Amino acid sequence: MSLAAAGLWIAFLWLVIHAVKYSYKGPKFLLPFSQTRSPTTEVTVKHLNIRLKTDAFNPFHDQLSAWLSPDKSPILRQLLLRLYDLGSFVGVIGMLLGFYLLFLTVASLSSELLHTGRDGHHTTSTVTKRGLGHVASPIAPGSDALRIIPIIPGLTVPLSHLPLILLALTISQIVHEAGHAITAALHHIPILSCGVAVTLLLPSAFVTLPAARLEKLLPRDRLQIVSSGCFHNLVLLCLLFFAAWSKAGSLPTWTFFQDISALGKIVVNVDYDSPLVTHLPVGTLITEIDDSPMASVSSDDPWDHYLLSPSSGSLQGWCTDKSLLTKASAPVCTSIGSSSCFVSKVDETEQYALDPIQIFTGNLERCSSPAECSSSSSCVVPRPDEQLVRISVLRNHGATSIEDTVVWKGPKEEIWEQVQVGNLRSRSFLVSYKLLKLASAFFEYMKIANLSLYLVNMLPITALDGYQSLVALLQLFCGRVSDGLESIDIEALNNSSRSSREGNVQRACRTFLSFLALLLVALCAFLGTISWAKK
């Protein structure tokens, strides 16, 4: 699906949502599936935002708050308080890292634009490995690895990954909001409501807390609540990295797939427009290419090593009956139809027009020299410029496997470009190879989503956790002279107006850091757009 088609589908979806909204005769802010009894669940639509808010989880939160009281769970409460103190510190580190990455990205983009303008347009061609789970990196060779690269389906990542990105973002935001809810219960702050929202296509989650109660807390306790969401994202990110490092995340993989790297390579995908698509169906086991086994016996990948090497190495010939060679002899051989040019292993001027299928699959004896053939046969090999490649495969037919040979005529690099292989074979026909690829991509997007929520949310920008964290941090070190609010919506971007009596130092620091964060974000977007437009 193209970006234009995706845009049309999104526009159609919002037209349907607004049509349902205006056709409903009930209260204007509710859709037909809203509830009007306690607990209440409201669905509101405004422009390109749809928002579901409910208080159905409030009783569970009240029970959690009571369970975490000093009387019922004193030890657990103290452990959680110390843990979320660590979360406050980690949140401040995240704010500093966010600033550092923004500065680094602005400097990198500025330098790139200056070099591009000075040296003129240039391109860099690289070869990247095609394997299962490969995710193309949007970072150009030689650029700074820490530079911020936005995930834009259809531009920086495949458009087909959009559902995976939205699912990863939704789960990560729920984990984020769970942090706010748990620390609020720890400090006996009730939640007014919680819910999810979708703006255009981006999902978000939120927990609404009574800010009057929050303002009565000590700055240290309030800092725990506002930074706990990002702390949860960082903890989940560490768990994901640990699962990858410990191979624990591979358990579902080994449950549904088996490693066949000792036998060869499994075809997991073939380009739809490739001539090989009908000859190498998904699930085919490739055992050899020419005389090179595809079984992995070292750290080097035999698939990449052979297909990307400039030469094919020494090639054994075939002992071919001289009577057949006499009929196929041609002083100047030219490939016509199914015939290809072969030459004698002794004298390359002796050329023969032979059918490669008949030679490669005719159970002929192999030879390295004419002496290894009988007197009635001669050792022949394909002429080098014919670019014939033999692909030996095992095809599954029920409980048995049948050996077969696929002959490719053309540069062997094209096989590498058109065929994607892996080392895992499905244990059941019900489990698709695409499932493994999607699971691998989803795992990566989960890591990216949690890292992004940790760093971005800690930026001191209004309506982000970082702004409230900065206010609490300044009050912690400079003193506190602010009044309360009626309520604060942690993530839903509709904080009530704030009337505060801050000291001059607090106000100056808050204004400067907030403005600096906004400026850096704007510069990143502006310079990134220019850089993308010039490519």
C-alpha cells in the first residue's frame, strides 16, 4: 500500500467516525456505545481526536491504595518508595540525556547540510545483509549513531509496519500510565479517570489525578508520581534487552521453529517479480550453491560469502559422453534456447552447446581433470561468461524430502538480492515464516517505543512529564510557593490553567529550559526536513 492510499483510508475512517457522531441523537459528546450509568464511560470526538474516558478502574485503584498503606504492607511500601526515588533520579538523567541527544542531532544535521552544500550532492552505496529479522537502518554510513531518526512508516520504515508500531506504542503507553497510577496509590492520591485516545492515527493513554491533592504533597513525593511513567518505560526497556541478551525471548521461537543451519538455508521470502519465485517457494531448504555447501560451520555466513564474492572458486566438471559432445560441438558456441556453452576442462577452445539441466541433473560423475573420466567421456564445465549457478534444494513432500536442482542464468549477486533466507524452519505448516519476522520487528519497535517515551516525556515541555518534573525539582531545591489546581490530566494534553507564585530563580530556570527544549525540537524538525528534501 502506498502512502497516498494509506492517507485515503485514514481520511475515510475519520469521515465514518464523524458521520456516526452526528447521526447519534443522544448527548452531543457521547457516541452510541457510551454508557450513562455508574461507572461511566465516555467517548468524545473532536476534530481528529477520539477519546475514551472511564472511571471503571477507580475502585481497583482505591483497593490498591488501601493495600499499600503503612498498616497493611509497611515493608512493601518502603521498598516501593525507595524504588520510585530511584525512578525520580533516573527521570532527571533522562531529561539530561534528552537535551544531549537534541543538541547532538542539531549539530549533526547542521554539519551534514553544510558539507552537502560545500561538496555538492553525493551518494553512498552500501551492501547490507539480507537475513531474517533484518531491519534497515535509517542512519547513513559514517553518521553519528546517536542521532535521532524519526520513525515514519513509508519513509524511514516500511508502511506495512504501521500496525506493529501502533500496537507497540499503545502497550508502552499503558505501561507508562501504570507507573503514574501505582505511585498515586502509594501516596493515597485517587484517580479521577483513565482512558485512551487516538489523534489522527497516533494512540495515547492518560490517567487524570486531582492536582489539588498533588500540590499538597512534598516535592519529592510529587516528583515520584510524575516521573514514574518514564521510569516504567525504562524498566521495561531493560527487561527487553535482558530477554534478548539471555535468549529468554527466544523461547517462543524455538517452540515453533527449529534451527537447520547445520543443513543449509531456508527460503523465507522471494521478491514477487523474481523468476525464482515459482522455483524456490517459501520453506525450501537450500543445501548447496554450485559446489559450496550452505550449512553454517563457522561465524561466516556461507550464503553471503559465496553470492557476494567476486569469483566462484574452482569448479568441478562433469564427465560427459563423447558421443553427446560430438553432436554438440561448436567452433563458436552461442547460447540458443535452453542450450548453454560448455568448454573442455583441458582445452577451452573446445566448446559445446549443451542443455545445462541435462548435465546438472543427469547423475553424471564429477571430475576435476579429464583423467578422472572414462575413455568414453570427457570432462566439461560451463563457460565462465555463461554465469550458470546451480542451486541444490530439498523440497518437503509430506514426510519425505526430494532433492532437486534449480539452474539460474545470470549474476549470482541477483540471487542474493531477490531471495531472503534464514536458519529457522517452521515445525508446523500452521506457523508462517512471516510470523517470526513480524515478531522480531515488533520486539524492536517495543524497545524503540519505550526508549522514546522515556527520553521524550522527560523533556521540560508543557503537558509532558518533564515539565511537571522540572517544577517539582525546582521546588525541591529552591522552595515551594505555588497554589493548587483543580485537576491535572497527566497525559491528555489538557492541563488546567496554572496560577503559581514562583520565585524569580524558579521561574527563570523553568522558562529557560522549557524554551530551550522547544527550540531544539523545532530545529531538529526544521533541519531534518531540509536534509530529507535534499536527498
